[in-house]
Amino acid sequence: MKNGTQKKTSTSDTLTEGPNLRAQIEVRAYHLWRAGGGRHGDDLTHWLQAERELVNGSQNGAKTR
């Protein structure tokens, strides 16, 4: 690092940073909600699971609650 301001870039093909990452999490959380029967009250659980799956690259074949 020359001046300490270099930004690290992701090597993942499916995961991006910023607003696009948020949109990906929203979509995945919505799918988890639908797969779980559409019950209200588990929004944080679905959001955190979606976030974990996207960060770990395990969206396909991941278990839902």
C-alpha cells in the first residue's frame, strides 16, 4: 500500500459491494421468507441468513429454517 487508501476488491463473481450487495441480500431474504411460509416476524433472521449465505457463497443449496 502506497498511501494506505487503496481499496480491497472482492474476488467473488456473485458478490458485490455497496447498494448492489444490499439489493442481493434483500432478494435472498425475500426468497427465504417465502420459502419459510411467509410468516411475519422473522425478518431479521431471514436478513442475517441471506447475508451469511452471500458472504460465504453458499446461496445455492442452503438450508432454510
